[in-house]
Amino acid sequence: MTIQWSWISDHAGDLATLTVSHLQAALTAVLLGLLISLPLAVLAHRVRPLRGFLLGLSNVLFTIPSIAVFVLLLPVSGLTRTTTVIGLTIYTLVVLLRNTVEGLDSVPVKAREAATAMGTRPLRTLLTVELPLALPVIMAGVRIATVMSISLVSVATYIGDGGLGQLFTDGFQRNFPTPVVAGVVLTLLLALVADAALVGVQYVLTPWTRRPGRPKASGKV
């Protein structure tokens, strides 16, 4: 397989545009999935009978093939970016919802009891105690959902969208491997950079999870 490097340099502008479009679709879906999953997870955590139903429903949605989801959405939103984002958002829910519920479950009971004893209202306890302590588990779900969305955006090529996935279609149709390789490499780089950025965000938002540094040696024997 021969790669034509000149093609990559000649199409650098197009590659940059497709990369930005790809990332926008993936991040928008993750953000919407997070906004939907947070209240549902709180509800599932508070109202135990709903827990199995909500998690089961998200699992069922996840089993639907991605292409089928996009096709089913076509009569509603047409051949638009909206169809791509809605489809991707559905797939993020199974990860984000489950991780958020598990994160809330992991909050120590004593932490909640201490907040209640101090007269903190339930909503304030949720925002200032439970969600911050659950953040490491939630962020793990966000990282998985982000990488998953970046990989799935390419499937939307079949409805006229797909970001970097358009390179795959173009390369296969013309039996020209260079666009395919470029698309694969750029997709992998996007996933790696996005995951690294989220690790940095988690590091900043959860200072209490960092291990204290070891005491420095005094230099005396």
C-alpha cells in the first residue's frame, strides 16, 4: 500500500475542516448526553424502583445498530447534522447514565449524613457534596463516551455527514488508500487528544484525589 504524501499536503485545508466538523459532532453529543443523563441518574439513585428501568432502557437503545438509528431518525430530522448528533447522543447515554449512577452510589453515607446534620438542603448537598465526590467515576464515563462518539461519527457518512468518515468512503470508492489512512490516523489522534484533555480537566476538578507528595529527604545521613 503506497501513501501519496503530496495528496495529504494538497488537501490539508479540507482535512482540517473535516477534523473540526468530526470533533464538533462528537463533543456536542457527549455534552447533550451528559445533560440528559445527570438528572436521570439522580432520579435513578433516589428512586430505586426506577433504577433498573432506566438502566435497562439505555442498554436496549445501545443494542440498536448505529446505521439503523440514523435511518430511523431521517424522517424526523433529515440528512442533517442534527440526525448525527441525536444518534450519537443515544449511544452516550448507556455509558454516562450508568457511570453517574455508580458515582452517586459510591459517595460515602457519612458524607451525606454530615451535610444533613449541618442543615444543608438536599439540592445543595447534591451539588456541593455528592456530585463532586462522584466526579471521578462520572469523568471516567465521559472519557469513554467521548472516545466512543469520536469513533462513531464516521458511521454518519451513510447519511451524508460523518466528518472524517467521508475520507473512508472516498478512498474505498476510488480504491485510493491515502484518504483512508489519513482518516484513520486523524480519528485516532482526535480520540487520544480528547482523552488526554479530559484527564487534565479531571485533575483540575478533583484536587482531593491527588496523593500528597512524599516528604523530601533532609540530606542528613
